[in-house]
Amino acid sequence: MENNNVAVGLDIGTTKIVAMIGRKNDYGKMEIMGIGRSKSLGVHRGVVNNITQTIQSIQQAIQDAETSSGMKITEVIVGIAGQHIRSLQHSDYITRNDSELVIDEDDIDRLCNQVHKLVMLPGEEIIHVLPQDFKIDGQAEVKEPVGMYGGRLEANFHVVVGQVSSIRNIGRCVKSAGLDLSGITLEPLASANAVLSQEEKEAGVALIDIGGGTTDLAIFKDGIIRHTAVIPFGGNVITEDIKEGCSIIEKQAELLKIKFGSAWPGENKDNEIVSIPGLRGREPKEITLKNLSKIIHARVVEIVEQVYLEIKNYGHEEQKKKLIAGIVLTGGGAQLRHLKQLTEYITGMDTRVGYPNEHLAGDTDSETASPMYATAVGLVMNILESKERSLQLKRSMGAEDTSQTGNKSNAKEGGEAELVYENGAPRERKRFFDKWAEKFKEFLDNAE
């Protein structure tokens, strides 16, 4: 897989593992060349609890993707999520030695590295340090400090923290499946990339990614990620409730949920009944759709209320932090009937279901463009964009080298400035995580 325009995303979920191969077409849209899917065994609520089974599931998904695309997969970008991920807000500052010089990226690096030294709980490690806004010598709300003068540089940070062992286990599974890691991304960020528009991120939006084992939340405002949270409930808990409430096996409960499930009990009449085959010679079971909806409704209300609590914790009720674009639902769980209406009813916020299709080529089949594959699409998009960025950077560096020596420093500033705000997200914000990913890959290689 030497092609520089091709990337592979690996979404390791609680219910399924998806391997997706994609490339950018001539129109800048993503073309899916192959997709592989396997049942996820050995993952519970986004956390690996059986290494051997997870490796087998990864290999199965990769094999399917290779068969459907006719390509050999050697490296993947992996998404990390799970109940161990948490986030916090932090403010920090540095005093610069010479305020006569303009602030450069080294200063921002120094400030971010200082945040990385924060003392975490045992077993936890900082995986993302995302600057929100800067303050220079008391001047607040500076979005881009590079090139400005100042002695004291302050910033508010959104810090994402994860359990080291859980992340290393995922890395170990990928390596043991015979694959190289080309990058690691936080899954809510990947999903956001696939289903949110830049306008929504600017206006303020909450992305709710309802997976099998967890529900991930990512809040954006002014084009910057402001809050992330992982709620340890997902579609599997609803299936479990149906299984217990109707005294049926899990497979039947899952099918019932997909085919007849609704989050709004009011729409079902009392006489609507579905018959389930009995086990080995037993009588079939009759279940009213109203009861089924009531079971689903109770659990969905709990999930949405937990998410809404996180949205309120972020400060959505303050005028300045208001999420004008409302809520976007994605993930497999977002396909539940009437979930959009229930979410609007509970939160009072505008809601839509997010499909990754606007970034996909026109001939993509409808199943692949479903919310279920939002994370996988986002992962592939992330790696394709970072390849594109590094190519642009090389080109801009090449252009500098050919320019006159006297203009070299200005050319560099100009060249980098183009990249700093690409897609509305400052480049250095990505770089800190890339550094961490590099360090993590190094750790895996040494642990062989």
C-alpha cells in the first residue's frame, strides 16, 4: 500500500470493528475503495478486555477490507475512545525572556509542554492539549498569538486524559495483528470531522456519537473544541434491557430493537404485537410494540439526560457559550426511530442526525454513508488531510529554499501562516497530539 493518496482507518468499537480504505478523488471528495467489518469480541465499553479475541476481530476486518479493495493493508490510523477518557479545563502561562521578539511556535510549544507536566491520577496520561484562546500581557481573547509582541503568554486549555494501559492495549492489538500505526485520533474528533460543517463548529454544536458501548460527546464553539466527555452507556445497554424485560435471547433483542424499536412509546397502538420464535420446541413469545418502546424509551431518556448534563456543565445556558447549531446525533445508535424528536423534547435544542455523506464521493452506497460509519470515515479523512498538509509544508519549504536568503524568514512566516488556520483548526493544535502519538508508537516498538 505505497500509494500516498490512500489511507486506512480502523475503528475499534464495542460491537463492531471497521477497517475502511479511502482516497481523495479529483473533486476533493473521499472515495471508499474497500470496507471490512467484523463482530467486536474482546472489547467492553470501548476498552480491550481480551487481547487475543480483539486481535482476531481486527484481522478479520482487515482481511475483508483487503478482499473488497484488492489492496494489501500495512498501516492504519486508529481511533481511541472508551469510558476511561475524561477531560478538564486548565489555564497556564509562561514569561518570555525577550518581549522585543515576536511570539513564535516555540513559545506555544513551551506553554503546551508545561501543561503536559500536570500531575495526573495514577495510570493516567495527558493525550490531547488543545489551546482554547490566548492572553498576551492581559489582552484577552487572542485566537492566534504567533507574530505578536508580548512578555507574558497565557492560555486556556482543554486537556483530554486517558488511561495509559487501555490505550497501550489497543496499540498492542494493532501491532500484534501485523499492522503499523500511522496515527491515533480521539474518536469524537474523528466523527466530528466526518459529520459536522465548519459553520456548525463556528456557531456552536454538540456532537453525540452513540456507539455500542459508550456515548461520546464533543462540543465545538467558534471553530474550536471546547468540551469532550464519554458516557459509559450505548446501544448495548438498550439491547440488554430488552433482553431482560422481554425474557428473550440477546440476538433476538438486537433484531427487535433494529426492526421495531422506537424511542417514543406514544406512536405504538396497544394491539401491535410481534411474535418471537421460542427456544427449541418452546411456544413463541408475543411482545407488544408499546412495551418494547417503553423499555427503549426509559434507557434512551437516561442517556440523553446524562449527555445534556455534560452540555450544561460546559455552560450552554450562558449567552456567550450558547450552542446555536444545537445537537448532531451520529453513530449506530442514532438510527433508532424517533430519537431525534426525543432529544429535541428533552433538551429543547435543534437536533439532526449526522451522516458522513457530504465528504464522500457521489457513487458511495447508502449503507457506507450511514451514521454507523461516521468514525471510520472521519479517521480516514484525518490521515488524508494530514498527508496533504505535510505535502503542502514540503512544497512551501521547497519554495523558501529557492527564494532569496534575505526574504527567507518572511517566506517561512508566510508559508506557515497559510497552514496555521487550515480548515479552521490551528495546525499546532494537531501537532501536540502527533508528538504524543509518535512517543506512543516509539514505546510500542521498544516493547516488542
